[in-house]
Amino acid sequence: MDVLVIKDLSTHFVENKGKVVAVDNVDLMVKETQTVGIVGESGSGKSTVANSILGILPETGEITSGMIRFKGEELRGFSERQMQQRIRGKQISMIFQDPMVSLNPLFTVGTQIVDVMKLHQNLGVRKAKTKAIALFKKVGISDPDKRFYNYPHELSGGMIQRVVIAMAMSCQPSLIIADEPTTALDVTIENQILNEFEKLVTEMRVSVLWIAHDLGVIRRISDYVYVMYAGTILERGKVEAVFRNPLHPYTQGLLRSNPIYHEPKSQIPTITGELSKMPPHGCCFYPRCKIGDEKCLDNNIKLIKVEEDHCVCCRKIEVRENCYEYE
Amino acid sequence: MRKASNREYAVAVRDLKKYYKLRTNFVDKILIKEQKYIKAVDDISLAITERKTFGLVGESGCGKSTLGRCVLRLEPLTGGNITIFEQNIYSLEEKELRRFRKRVQMVFQNPYSTLPPHKTIGKMLKEVVDYHKVVKEKEAKDYCLLLLEQVGLDGRFSESRPKALSGGQRQRAAIARALSTEPRLIVLDEPVTALDISIQAQILNLLMRLQEEKGLTYLFIAHDLSVIRHVSDIIGVMYLGKIVELLPAKALGKDSVHPYTKSLMSSSHMLGELFKSEKIRLTGEVPSAIDPPVGCKFHTRCPYSFDRCKKEEPRLNPVEEGHFASCFLCN
């Protein structure tokens, strides 16, 4: 069974200036033991998707439509209490971006992970502590029995993120949602943590939904990737297919914006403009697109399959038999 | 390293030391324990050629921002000296200091905190221009609009407050402010780190273009090696207050020799793939700056360390023309 199936999800925020659609009719799927990546820049709505799944949107946010099926059950139908007791931390755990604010500063990290295990697994303190220290070791924390008694402020960002990962794994969830967990970390520490995370995920057979703006991290960690822009999925597919053959002008522009593909000191060909006003209908990327024309403003631009496990949402791509070309 | 004569370089840093004293607690004071220091910058020498970019790269805690602040004369030095455009900046008198502040400008990382939130962009620029008397007062307004144009901001942003601008737009405003005094040297500390990759590329393009047009010299500080590689002429890799490798940007990749530089390359996912870098796995955490390791500061995490590394500190020695590394394996 697929662990997570999202269909037609739409979420909006109500602000002073009016309604802002953060997620616009998104379809998404995570299979068993699969790692799915969502890549997008700020304002793409990727974090809002994560928050919608877990029901942790701020007060101004609201899911307006769609279905979120987790292991066959519709999450939108769950009460807050059910989410707390059955889902969050237990079946779906989450890892957030900023390690410095993820943990309660007043309690030792040991207390915090034991609390999670006591709550969701009904374990006694001693058993939970043994399990916790074993988990700490697994995520690469050195001297885990000593670190158990440290407060968050005594640990580096990398260490805290490891503790958070251990906490996320502690109740053997079916799905882990990681929202930019390594963005704030140094690159050598990030590398280490990704190594350890990948090993654990394979061992525990967990599905992962990994959200990031860093294409390199997404490429490394994901099996399947969704490219998001302004609340819409513009492209999706097996990670190697999307990176080797990016189809959507946005994905292409994003990859091309990386300086490593260009001669040092040269002007980097990038996407012009910024994410701003959306056209009222049609393709949301049209204002910044180099190949768009007025027909792109028509409604109903759908995801089309271009090759095996690779779909794109662009009307300029015509698929004929086994090949495709840009109009 | 051969001693640089003042006249050849825009910036010459010699034997720079910046140590921060750690507060001793009461018990330690009674026990008369030795004063501890954080050696943020520990004996660094480097030189920047005019109109070129020196890229300073390293992870958090390596001291690169502190070095940048010393070059901007924002920190009292513990040792060494800094010469900019043939002047020892720490012995400048008031009038010369004012001139220094015109010639040497800065762009910092966080576009959300470096612009005064209550002032419009136009007012912020005009204040700088008026203070330094860059142009005659009646020309100031037009000059400010010209500055906005040069950084790719529409004139209407002159009436906006930072809150109304996106991250990329705020960074452009910060660059306009840096340009307003007609500087010769700009110190940029992580100027694109907080930006999305497509905006990052736009800002890098802008900075490179401005350098070309105005003959600017840049000290570009960042932790992202792919950004540093793209904008720099010379690269200095820092670790725990020391420069571990100094090399021409072209040599990064195939010719870099220090294990830390190589691990930065292989950790930086796409860069590592592009150069088919040796995959170097570092073990352990970055040591504390208060109690750095004896001997080579990198040996605790280095996969190639041997006995000598634990006892002796390697010096920055020449590997090739213009290329230096501090590692016993390279000499």
C-alpha cells in the first residue's frame, strides 16, 4: 500500500491583503520505503504541504480542498486529539529546519527523547533510556551516554539535528517528513548527517518526504522528486530522470542557476524576475518564462507524461510516440 | 610566504591575530587559572590585488567573518597589521578615518536586519551620500536614483521601506548603499547565502558586473564553495582561525591539496561530482575554538593524519607558484 496519497490539495492563508493560495491542487504520493523529495524556492508552498499533512498550519491557514490519505486513512477527518495521539511523532514524525529552536531549551535532550517514547510507546523510563542511547549511537552521536544528559545549548547544531533525527526515528514511524533539516548546517556536517540518515532509513524501512531548496541534497537523498513553484507541481519524476533531463523551463532555469555549470567569472544565465503576482489563470510560471506565449494563460494546463516516471506541466511540450519536442 | 610590499596590493594583511578573552568565572579567578582565549583569527597573512576578488571560504566558526571585520577596522587587533591602499588602517587619524570609510564599504548577509526598517530606501541612501558629501546636495536625489538603477531596482523603490522588498531586492538596496560612497574596496560577508538560488545568481551577476565597470576590489566571504569558485581570483580556505590553503581559483578542484579543501569539495554535492573529487569522509565534530587541538588544528578530523600532525603545527608552505598549503603531506 502507498504510505501517503495526496490528491487535489489546496491550502490558503488569509492575510490583511486578502487570500493567498499557498498550495494549489497538488497531487503527491509516497510509496513504502521510498524517499520523495520536494524541491522549490521560498514561496513555492513546499513547507505548507508538510504542515497541511500534519495539521499544523498556523491560525491563518486552512486546507480548502483535497484528500490526504495516510496508510488508507483520510487525515483530514482526524480530530486534533487523534492527530496528537495516533499520528504526530508516532506514525508520522517531522524534522524541522532550525536545530537551535527545535528542542525545548529547559530540558536535557535525554529527557525529551524519553518523553516521546513514553508517550507513544508506553515504555518505562529505564527501557526508554537504553533505547534512546542506542539510537543516539546509531545517528552518529559520540559518547551517547554522556550526551544524553546535555542541554540543547551545550550541543552544536549538527548534534541537535542528530538528536532530532533520533527522536523522529524513536517510535518507528511509517513516514518521516523532513523540512530543510540540513539547510542551516555546515556542509561537511550535513554530509555526515545525510550518510547516517540514509543508513537508518534503509535499515528501518521508513518512507521519507524530504523538503529542500538545495538541488544537490535532493538529488542525493531522493528516489523521486517533485518540483514546486507558487503552490503548483511543475514537474515530477524519478530523480535521475528529472536531473539528467529537466523538462520544465523552471527546472531547467533552476539547475542552470547553479554557478558550477558555468565558466568562473562569467554571467550566470538565470531566471529573470522574482516570484510575484500570479496571472489569474493559466501557468503560474508564465511571467518569468522565456518560452511562454498567450496560450499559456489558458486554463487547464495539466501534467503530461513525457517518459517513464517523468511528467511535466507545460503546454509547450508536445509528446509524439516515443519522443517529445518543444513547440 | 614572500613578504608583499605595500604598493603592489590593495589590501595586505600581516600576521593578523584577533583573540577574544573568555570571561573567567569566580572559581577560576580564585584558583588563578590561566586566561583562556578564543583565537578567532590566529596569525593570518594574505594580500588582495586591486580590481580582483579574494574569496575567503570556510565553515561556521572558522573566523572568516572576524577577519572581514578586522579589514573593515571594526575590531581592535590582538596582533599584526592591515594595510589598505598603502595606509596602515589601525593608525589612521580622524580625518583619514572618514576617508577610509568612504573607500572601504561592506555588504553583509542578512538583508532583513542590515537595512534600517523605519527609513525608506531613498532616505537611507541620501543620508549616506550627504554624510560623506559624495555629491552636491542638490544633486543627491538624482544620484540616489542612479544608484538604484545601477543595482537593478526601479526608482519607485526609493519610496519603499525594507518591509515591502523581497530578500533579493533588499540585498540590491544594500549593494546600492555600499556603492554610494564610490568605494574602491568592498567587503562582502555571505552576501547571497540567505537568497534563493535563482536570485543568488542574479545578485552574483550584478556584483561581477559592477566590479568590471567600476574597477572594484572585493573581499568575498562565504561558506559555499561553488559560489566562491565562481567569483574569486584567489581563494583562501580557513579552518579554526588559520588559512589552510591559499590558491588561484582556477586551481580549485584538480589541484587543491589540503584534505580539508578536498573534503569541502566532496561535501558540496554537485561540485564534488563535477570535479570527480576524491570522496573524503570527515569524522567527528569541529573542535572547540577555546581548546583547539595541539599540532595541526585539522588532525582530529583528517583521514590522513599521522603522528607528526598531532604534535607539530604545519606552516603555510608553497606547493606551486601562487599556491600554498599547510599540511605535512604536501611538502
